[in-house]
Amino acid sequence: MNWAPVFLGISVVGLEVGFIYAYKNGWAVSTASIVQSAFIAVALLFVGALLYHEVISISRIIGVGFCLVGLFFLNR
């Protein structure tokens, strides 16, 4: 058995449990989804760079910037 499906399953379960706890603590459905998507975009940038030696290009940095700007306006 390959290790990738196991970690993918664990991460999907972790994301869903995180959503359940966020909703349980009173987060709005739209807010929790946007925060989760932005966090995953930033986390995957670092995971790709550290574990898979992907290049962090300007377009990826701009994408992370858009995520952070979106979170700023969301919390404003």
C-alpha cells in the first residue's frame, strides 16, 4: 500500500473535523470556508517548496497575497 492515500485520507478527515468544530463554535459557513481555503493555499505553498522542491514563483506569491488580502477584507 502506498503512503499517499493514507495521508490524503487523514488530511480530508482533519479538514472535515475542523469544519465541524468551526461551525460548532459559531463561525459562519461562508467565513469558515474562505479562511480554510486561504490557509490551505499558504500551507501547500510551503509543503510544495519544502517536501517536493517546487519553485516559489512570483505568481504563487501573488496568489498568497490575494488570499491574505481577502482575509483582511473578510475580517474588516
